[in-house]
Amino acid sequence: MPAPSAALGDAGLHRQLVFLAQLLEAVEETPTAGLWKYGPLSDGSRFDLVAGAGRLRFVAGGTEEERLGTQLERLYPEMARLLPEALERARAERRPLGEVLIESGGPRAELAVRAALKAQMVKRLLHLSAVAPPGAEPHFETLKSTMDPRLTFGAFEAYLACARALAPAPLDVAHRAATDIGPRARTSVVVLQNGDAGGREAVLGAYGLAPQSFEGLEHALVTLGGLLRAHGRPPGGDPLQLAAVGTPRHWRVGVVGPSCAALLDDVDDETSVSLLARVLDRAPAPAEAGPLRSPTLGPGAPPLAQTLEAAAADVPGCLAAGVVHLPTAEVESAFLAEEGSGLRLGRGAAVASELLSPAAPASSGELREAWALTGRGLFLALPLHPSSEQALVLACRRATNAGVALALGRQWRARVMDHAR
């Protein structure tokens, strides 16, 4: 049997995942029992998939090492003593081996049989996806049979198990972030960005979908994917590595790595900041950044300019603060704490415009905010009020503690709002 893995390269991995998604989505969408037949394939193998009502029952074909008995002996050696008699009964009664084993071995046998059957299906599906040529179409036959629900698996469940086997270790920072932090989100999805398979997303993992199916996955990709597809690769370079939009305690976050994109919905403040630490591969900067910078503006400076200077001095790691017109990304007023930080603020204005324009209130009535990490820095965008086209934008160093910066920025937003037009 071929040994497919991420080591084959992202393009090969992408092709296998898309093949499996297309096959198993067809299984999920077929309401009647059916038989999908592939082969003979390039290595001479043939595969038969038996499924019904959107659930996978059995995958036949492959090699001896993929047989159910082999998987049982490997995973549960104590089941080996039941196999000879169970095989004889299964042949004599023309019944599935799994059913006979469950009857013979009791509740623990059911767990063992399900685990072994799932392992067998995954191995055979991976074998099939590795040798099936591009565009391979199965021969389909309708079956008239009933299926023991104890021996079936959801098509999407089988797909995720195959994806985990193909990429057992995270491929990059985005995949690792979703693996480590995804269970803390309401919904998380990881997609493989590289490869060419007709534009279809190759999904590496998903958590918290409703429903837990290809239909739920499609809904999550539509809902979450726009955050990165629209803003992740701007033509001017300096792509977003992390983008977060939402309200305090309810963030929608996207993380971009060299190969993968992770999308997490409805995460709290602590979780969203943890994602920043994963991308930077180091702990957040300390909350205290030392003594405040001395003021440089004289008493005759406009109140708004003085307020922006005070905000830049108060927020640890802040290099520039400004008021930005969201629809146009125009910086209307600014204070630059360091020479050259105007370029950073300009990038922050563009990020704010991309993520928040047109400005809209959140459904809960809270202000919708955004923050993002690029190669040039960490940028926070805080609209002055729900219906405002203006936002306070803070351009900070990459390693800035985002949680602290957000808390202080929210306080300064109220003061800036008193002086902004």
C-alpha cells in the first residue's frame, strides 16, 4: 500500500484531501444505500464502498494489512481469541464479522470493533486516494439492505479521520494554532492553501460545526473564510498574518501560515491573544513597558494632537496613533512617536479600512473592533462609536501585548472622541 503523508508535498496532500472530500460528500448526500466501485487502479487494486443514509458502512479492497482482523489484533490483542470462531459464524450465517464479534464479546467488543473498523476504513480510503487518477469516477449501484448503526460512520467523520492521518503533525503556525487553541473556539477550521484542485478548499481539520457535516463545513467556510480571502494577501505586500474582528469576548480570528489558514470564530479575549503568541512563537510582551515618554508637543498644540500623543505614550509598544476615516483609509490626524512610524500608521489605516469598512454595530450593541498582525507591526482599530466612520488606530511593535493595548486603547478612544470632528 502507498504511504501517503504530508511529506509528499502540499500539492499531493491537497489532491488527496480534495478527492476524499468529493467522494465522501457524495456519500453524505446519497439518501439510499449504495455501492461505489473503483478499479482496477494503477496498482491493480479495486475498492468497493458500501454506504447508506449518508453514513459509511464498509470499504472493501486494498491489502491484507488493511483487513478488519489485522486491525483488531493490532489495536486490541485480546480480541484475537474471538476471531476464529467469529469468522466461521460470519461465513455460515452470511453476516458481517463486526456484528458477530459484538455479540460474542459484549460492550468492550463493540468499542474495539468500531475502532478497528474505522482504522480499516481510513487505511483503505487513503490507499484509494493515493492511487486514484485525477477525475476518477466510481461506478454506483443502488443496494437494498439495512445497516447496523453500530458499524457505520458519518461521511464527514471519516473525512476528518483521513485528514488527521494524512497530516498527523501541524504543518505550520496556522495549523498548530488551530490544533492547540481550536477547541476553545465555538468553531474552527483549518484549510491547506497550496495545491491546485479546481479551486476547492482542502480542509485539514474542523471543530464545533453545526451540523457536523460537509454542509456545516461549507457554512463555516463561507462565514469565516471571507476574513482571510478578502484581506489576507493585499496586492501591495505585507500580508496579514493574523486578523481579528469582533467585540470584546467574541472575536472572529484568522491566522495565516506558509501553507495553511486557520479560522476561529467566537473566541474570548484571552484566546485571541494566545493566537498572537502562537504566531510570534513567543509569550506576549510584559504589560509594563517602563516610564512614559516625555511629551514633545507644546501647550499650544490642538487638543486632539495632545490626546493622541498621550495615547501613544500610554500604550506599551505604540509607535503612532491616529484618527482614520474608515471608508477611504485616510489618516485625518496623527501623532508619530518615532521617526518613520508614519509608514506603519499608513499600513494600520489600510488594515482598519479593510477589516471594518463599512463600519457597522455588532448584533449585541457593542462596538465592532479589529486588530491585526503583519510584518510591519501590530495594528489596533477602535471605531469612535457604532455609527462612526472614524476610528482610533494604534500602530504598535509586533511583540506588543495585544490584550493590554486593547484595554488601554478603549480608554483613550473615549478621550479622542471628545476632540475628533
